[in-house]
Amino acid sequence: RENDITKLEYFIVPCAILALLFKVPSSSFFAWTIEYLWAFSIFLESVAIFPQLHMLQKTGEAETITVHFLFCLGGYRFFYVLNWIYRWAYGNPVESVVILPGLIQTLLYSDFFYIYYEK
């Protein structure tokens, strides 16, 4: 716990603002709320792994199960990007709200993979 200095508000507030900017237009307040919360969750998911990656870089060590879990999450992200490529190749649209968070999350995981293979 003494190494955990991540301030969550540095992630939550920007994600809330980005969700407002990228959300899908809706016809009713209820639909708007659902779409906003969905967009917020997409943005928050993209940076949710940052505190764990920061701790891993700061301490230089992690439990084996944690490292394997992060590796599996990175694998999930890899297949997510493959899905985008597949959908684009076959003319199926990818919602614009998922592209920026997906790229952010992919960059964070690529940093983890770099550290993973260096050690």
C-alpha cells in the first residue's frame, strides 16, 4: 500500500469528460444516461490497468499470478484490435467511441509486454 500513490480522480474526471464528448446521441434522457454511462465505462476500462502497471514499474516485481493475469488481459486487447481490423476489412463499422480508449489501452498493455519480455 505504501507504493500505491495513484490518485483515482486523475483518471475518473478525464474519463467522465471524454464520455461527454464521445457519447452516442440519444432521443431521451434515460437513453442518454445509459449511453453516457456506457461511454464512461469504455474510457475508464482503458485506463483501469494503469495503477497496476505503475506499481509493477515502480517496484520492479509482482506476484506471478498478477503478471499472468495482466498478460491474459493484454491478449484480450490484442484480439480486440484484430476484431477491429476484421470488421473494417469486411465493411462493418466500429463505433467511434471505442477507438480512442482501445488505442490507449493497447498502448498501456504494449508497455507491459515490453517489461514482461525484458525480465
